[in-house]
Amino acid sequence: MTVTQQLWPWKLLLAVILIGMAAGIWGAVNRIDYTWRWNRVPQYFFYQDEDLQQIPFDGQVTSIADAGKSTTVTLTSESGEVVQVKVASDTLRVSEGEELFEDDTVGFTRQWRLGPLMTGLWTTLWLSAGASVFAMILGLLTGLARISSNFTLRGLAAIYVEFIRGTPLLVQIFIAYFFIGTVFDLSRNVAGMGALAIFAGAYVAEIVRAGIQSISKGQMEAARSLGMNLIQAMVYIILPQAFKRILPPLAGQFISLIKDSSLVSVIAITDLTKSGREIITSTFATFEIWLTIAAMYLIVTSIMSQVVFYMERRRAVSD
């Protein structure tokens, strides 16, 4: 019996389980007395905005040139100054030869803009990316301090790790913004990113420490016997090997950081979660927005997981 023949019953069982779960969810949804309004959701990704175009002076419409979807209106002031205004053809409010006064409406221009969900997603991404970079630097230094022969460095690193891992991230964000941010006059974005970086850095430190300690001591002894000093041996021999081993847990920590970034909404940072709450307040489309936000987080974390999986395969081939 081939491997494919052995797997098909399990594949069939998986399909049955998934179909059963989908049927259960569908049944639960139908039992809820709720009017779904999915047609409202797309406008919160992208929307077409209208900008008011007004005449800057008292004058007259001297010509109107229609170019299909857009129309160019030529305005001439009483002193002879000429200005051309381009508006959407279906929003034109004036006619040729008409006398206008300053701030009269000529029409509107349309352009596509990012909706609140996309701007919130962008805030989440750059906030998480910045926090990840600082967390990696902080975690690497703290991880090295954890295995240092210097008692003071080991003690400070241990206190930092235990304090951060022993307190909730939400409390740390409040402390970072309302206490540290007030003392040092930090913006909410800096305080939020700093809190995320410090929180993730403690976990990265333990991952780095475990990765370094998993490398055989003979590797360090061999590097030192070749004339390398401690820093050279660590940079060129130990850390590259440790990085290959800690890549999966490290990626998991940064993926978790993306989801943890939703907590910065409590200090009024308009990330994806806060944008969703603001939309729900005005539309009452609770389920649609929260499900959409969950899907957006899932897509981002899934893409990052695939990138890490690709890196693992490339490093496995290099071995």
C-alpha cells in the first residue's frame, strides 16, 4: 500500500471534521437575531473622497472644457487674473459666462483614499516592526548578559526578565505612557512602541540565552584555540549556529507581538483594533468589523509565518 493510499482515510476524516465545524458555525449564525451588513465593510478599506473646489476671487466663468470624466473651468477675475480649476464632470456647479463671488463652489474633485481599516493596519505594521527591531537588539544584549561571567550584568538581566515576564503587558503600557512618558515628555507612539519592545525583549532574551547554551562548549573552545577572542568567537561561530536553532521560537514571538500591539489602543493610538472600535461606534456593525479585523490579523501573521518557513528551508538547504 502506497503512502497516498494510507493517507486518504485521514484526509477524508479531516474534510468531514471541517465540514461539520462549518455547518455548526452556520447553524449558530442563523440562530442569532442579527442583520448582517457586509456591504458597509469595503468603504472602510478604500473610499472615494470629494474635495470642494471654490473660486478664489470675484470673477466670471470664461470657458468650460469637458474632457469626459473631468471638466476644466477657466475663471477670470475682475483684474484680469486667470485661474483654471479641474473638477469631476458630474459635480460641475457653474455655467459658462456666469458671474461668481469669492468662495463660490465650482464643483468637486474625487480621489481614492485609504479607509480607517487600512490606516489602522499601517499603524499596526510600523509599530510592530519598530518594536520588533528594538526588541531584537535589547533581547540579544540581555541574552548575552544572562550568560555573562559578570555578576552585576547577570543580576540586572535577570531582574529585567523576571519583572517584565511577571507583569501584564497592559500594565506596562500604562506605566510607559502615563508615568515614563509624562516624566520624559514622550508621545503616545514612542511610549507604545517602547512598551512593546521592552516586553518582547525579555522573551527574546530567554530565547537567545537558550539558543547560545544549546551550542556545544567545544565550539567556543575550538574558536578560542584558533586565536579568536571572545567577541569574535561569539559573532562568527556561536551566534550563527544559535540563530538557526532559535529562528522558529523567535518568529513566534514576533508574530505574537503583532497581535499584542492591539493593546496600545488603550492609550489612544489609532491602530487596527482602535480603528475597528471607532467604526463600530458609528455603524453598529459589530460582528462584520470584528470578523474583518480578525481576518486582517490572520493574513498578516500567516504571511510572516510563510516567510519564516521559507527562511528555515533555505538555511536547511545550506547545511
